[in-house]
Amino acid sequence: MPDSGTKSDSTQLGRLLQRDRHAAGMSMEKLATATGLDKGTISRLEQGKIEAPSPQKLQRLAAALGTEVEDYFALAGYFTPHGLPSLGAYLRAKYDAPPALAREIEDYFAWRRERDKSS
């Protein structure tokens, strides 16, 4: 069962889905075919109009886009005991960080981690 999600979370989930779809080079039609979901459902998800998408739909989207479902679950309010969301998804879900800020923090963390490895 999802935690009480907010409109902000569904909007951020929609942005993340759209970003991942574009990164995968997929149109909505292609993603609909790959997931078996209706194109209208994908559109409403990307617009943040579905506040509590089913875990099954999120799993299908993640599989088709080659992404981690935990990122989608975190923004939808679902948490799994065996997986943690990425840092960016966590920052967006917990702190309402805008996607650009979350990406900047992820990039900084990756840079620091690499720098510490080479020290």
C-alpha cells in the first residue's frame, strides 16, 4: 500500500518517467506497445495526473525502460525491503528536491566517491 502521496510526488514521478522514456529513445506509442499499457495511461502518468499508479504498471514501465523500479516506487510511495531508490529519487521523494537539484547532488556524490577511491 502506498504512503499518502502528494501531487508533487506524482508530478515528479511523471517527470522522471518522461526523462527515462526520452533517454531510452522511445515514443509514447513504443512504450505503450512494450508495456501493454494504454498510451493515454502513459500520458496521464507523465503529466502527474495519476497519484497512485499500481506497482504492476510501474514494474512494466521500469522493465521496458531499463530503469530501476525502486526509483518509481519511491515517488509513488511504495517501498520494497530488498531495494532502495537511487539518490535522486530519494531526494525528490523525501525532500521535494527539483529534478535538476537532485541530478546535481547525484553528480557531486559520484565525483566525490571517485575522488575518494583514487586517494
